[in-house]
Amino acid sequence: MYKYVLSILLILSVSCNNRIQQEQLSHDNSKNFDLDGRHNFSPDDQWLVYDTRPAKGGIAACKTIEKINVVTGEIKVIYRTKNPHSYGPGVGAASYNPVENEVIFIHGLQNCSAERPYEHWRRTGVIIDESHPDVPIFMDARDVTPPFTPGALRGGTHDHEWSGDGEWIAFTYNDAIMHALQEKTGEPWDLRTIGVSKPIGQVKVDHHPDGENIDGLWFSVLVVRVVPHPVPGSDEISHAAGDCWIGTRGYQKPGGKMQRARAFLGTVRNQKGAPVDEIFVVDIPEEINKPGNDGPLEGTATTFPMPPKGTVQRRLTFTAETKYPGCLGTLRCSRDGNRIAYRKRDKNGVFQIFFISPLGRDSVQVTHHESNVQSDVRWSPDGKFIYYVWDNSIIKCNVQPGDGFGDFIRMTAKSPKPPINVVLSHNGKIIAFNREVKSQDGKEVVKQIYKLAVK
């Protein structure tokens, strides 16, 4: 009993001490400061990038990408849309290159109108080099008029994430051609999948008179194949998302070779035909401009763009026929590429954090909370700790092998609403996150940015 009381007092003490260091960084209650990105910290950890999407209208109505200094609170506009309307073009979900002063974000098509609004299949990735602000660099080429172009896509990219070495960009994707096929046939072809881009040469396309086609600076391909009706009990999937890069430069294969790869949640069907999200890994070849056996890189009028030669997709989890099937959230991998963190239910039906190796070894349960873990994780640079939200608090959890594995402390005291969009600086010394507060007029809520020193 005495030991239990001491433990409670220690947790409360840590919570109180860290609560003093919790600091509100943004203070303009007329707009959102949305940290909806993968890498929000600048390479030097001095700035946080965010979008200002309104509560009504979302990304389509968002006009600016901005950054805020983590010490002074100074705000700078990185990019401002031209001719903004409620139907687009819209910008959002900004992320920094971890090694260069570059930011990538979702950008709706420039020709957005009431008749052709911002949609999942009508957007692209734009890069801003901060030495040339307000000069958009269109990453992925877009070609929706046959004949299609290798290296170009036909829809909309989003959830862009630079690799840890800054050499690749990954994204999730919806295809405009397949959306049109769904509208025509009634078959569910508007499926989300995953792709990657690499700067191996500019991709030029035939220009569409209505502005639907865009040249791109990077070569882009899809790396995950999806189908509308997966065979029950098979590894076929109808949806791919929740993805992350594995390691800074990949994971180590047996024999010592490093393999560039992406982990993701793929939706399979169990034996009864019900959808279940399982963890997959897709190995990505260094040369992505060679077509594979499934079809052309650029796709056809009735098929998706297909993965390049050398792409290998593997399933890691097999929960579909268990009592609590499925995995949850956005996956996060340690920098060394050895452990993929994810959420699934434990034997009591509570969502906990688990680790699994990209090589497919047995998963390990990390947390043992009495209620659901509320967020995905962020890894410390050295891989010794993870950070996540539980019980409306930010938690620091020890994941070093040994007796202390799974031990945790509260970094923030329990609040009425949970912190959201938790991100960690590259050096591991600052946590930033969003909290919802009343807007300036008191009629809505807006997201403000807070920071917390890590000890």
C-alpha cells in the first residue's frame, strides 16, 4: 500500500512540475493553428509549420501555410493561395523536410471552381523552398487525359511525408480516373492507396485546356495495389493508409542490406467477408521508373497506376479471425527501422500500443492501461521512449529492454479534452501539440499550439 501511494505521489509530482513548463505558443483565437502533418518541426527545431484551415470548409477553404517560432512566437506566412474560395484551391497538412528548409503540403488544383471543387482526387503536393517563399514547386505531375504519362499520377496526393534522409516523399492517394469509373459502373473503384515520389527528373505532361494536367518536378508511382472486392481470407486489400517510412533509410534485411520500405494499414476481408485493418510492409526499389508485372506505371482507363518492378508487399499481422480483430491509427517506426508502433485491442478489449518488427516477428504489447490509448506514438530520437496521449494526458513511456519496459509518467496533467496532434522535435527536447479553445467570437473552437520541455 505504501509503495502504491508513493507511486501515485510521484506521478502527481511529475505532472505538476511539467504543467508549469507547458506553454501556450500561439494566441490568435481568430484562426486555427493546425499541426496536421508528419514533420512539423523545422530541421533546426526553431519553427513549427501548420495550416490555418477553418472549422467550416476545412482544407478547401484554407488560405495560408504558416510557421511559428518555438521561442519567440513570431509568425511568418510561408505560402498564400491565389483567388481563394470556399471550394478551393485550398492548402493544408504541411510538413518540413527533416534535413532541408523545405515544406510540402496539400494544394488543391489551381482551376478549382464551384463546378470543379477541391476533392480527394483533385489535389497535389506543393513544395516551398524557404529561400524562395511563395514560389510553388509542384512535386507530383498529374495527367488525366489519355495517353497517360509514366511518372505522373491521375488524381490527388495527400498526407505527404519526407523520408528521414529527405530523399523521398511518400503520400496517400485517390485516383480521378478510377473515381470516374466508379461513377459510371457503380463498382467501388474510388479506393485509397499509397505512393512515393523521387527527384529523378522532371515529368512533363500534355497540358489540358481546363488546367487539369500539371507538370511535376518529381517522378511519382503507386506502390500498393488495391482491389474493390478482396477475396475473403486472402491478403488482398481494398484500402491503404495510416502509413509511415520504416527507419531513416529503411530496415536491415537478413544479410545486412538496408531496404527502403513503407509500413501501412491495409483493409483485408476476414473469412466472413467483414473488413479488417492489418499491418503490411511494402519494400520499395531504388529504381522506380521500371514497370512491374501488374501493368503500366501510368495505369489505363480501367486500372490504377501499377507498382514498379521490384516492389514487394508483405502482411505482418493476422488478427482477422481473433476475438478483437484489426489495428488502428497511423503507424510510427523507430529511426533504426526495427520497431513499428501501432494500436490494437488487448485481451481485455482495450486499445494499447504494440510493437512489431518489419521482418514479421511476433508483436510485443507495450502498454497496459485500463482505458484506451488515445493517439499514435512519437519516438524519441534514440528510440528509448515513446510519447502518446492516454487519459487526456501526454504520456512518456520507457521502451528500453529490461525491467522498466512499459513504465510511464504523465507529461501533462489530465485535462477536460485530450491534447491532439502531438509532435516531437528532432532533438527530442520539445513536444508541441494542439489544444482546442474557444474562438474569438466564442461561437466555435480553434486549435492553438502549446509546447512542453522534455526532461
